Amino acid sequence: MEEDLRWWLNQLQLEFLGLQITQPPPLDESTVLYVDASTSWGIGLILNNRWLAWELKPHWAGEGCHIGWAEMVAVELALLTLITSHVNNTHIRILSDNQGVVGALKAGYSHGPAQNASLCCIVALMQEHSIWITVEWLPSASNLTDEPSRGLFPSRDTLHPRPPKLPKELSPYICKPVDFHDPCITTI
């Protein structure tokens, strides 16, 4: 008890105690990320007209991993792509056609443990790299990543040059990203 009181006394004498709340920078209208996931193939994203895609491994579903989880992981991979591209201290828009993911990101939680684990990674990445996100819903018909998430890829010329390293906790469920020399790339 006495040790606890000394700790509090020391803490209260510190110049800064608590959490610093900062205003996000203005929304960067030049950076737009589209994300999508499909149970038929995998995850796709488009960052400023450059695409990336990851195939889901066979038997990926289960243990809380379902389409809502895959859609949340698409946002996580989008943030990792920004970080790999040396983007930080910015405020960007992410567009998703999954209302559950948009709602969970706005609320800061999900009812699914696997989806919450991905959300925690998203928040940690945002904090570490000073990235703010505004997540908006758009209809599936307007989602540019619908086709890449289904294994239908745009041209090689528009493949994003710096895919992020896949986090080890995702590797049991997701393959490495499609790369430039992948024979499955065909023009839509």
C-alpha cells in the first residue's frame, strides 16, 4: 500500500500525465483506398489506382474467421500497404462495401473475437504511424476492388510496387500477395 502511494505521488509530479488528444490532419483527398474481400477467392485493395490481392488459403474459414473477418483484414492490409509506401501523419479515406466492418471501425469494436483482433492491429498501426482513417460504405457495384477480391486482376502495369509483409498471425489463412510474375494475372 505504501509503495502504491509513493508511485502515485511520483506520477502526479510528472510534467505530463495522461493522454494527449490531437486533431487529425485534414482528409487527404489525393489518397483513396478501396478494400474488399470475397469468400470465392480472397482480398483485394486499390490504392490510388494501384492494386494488390491476396488469395485466402483453403479451409481459411472457421475459428471466428468469416467474411466479416476477411473484410476487416482487408483494411488491416490496406494500412500495412500505406506504411510500406512510407505514408504517415495523414488522414485518408477507406471505402468498403461491408456495412458491418464500416460500423465496427466507427464504433471501435466488433462482436467477433477474430474481427476484434484485426481491429486492434488496425488501431495499433494507426497510432504508431499517425494515420487517421475515415471509413465510408459504398455499394458493391461501385467498389473497384470487387474483381481483384474475386481473382480477376487488372493489368500488371497497375500492380502496386510495394506489397506489405504479411503479418505472421495472418499467414495460416492468407497466401502471399499476387506478384508481378504471377501467371494468374490477366487483363480484365
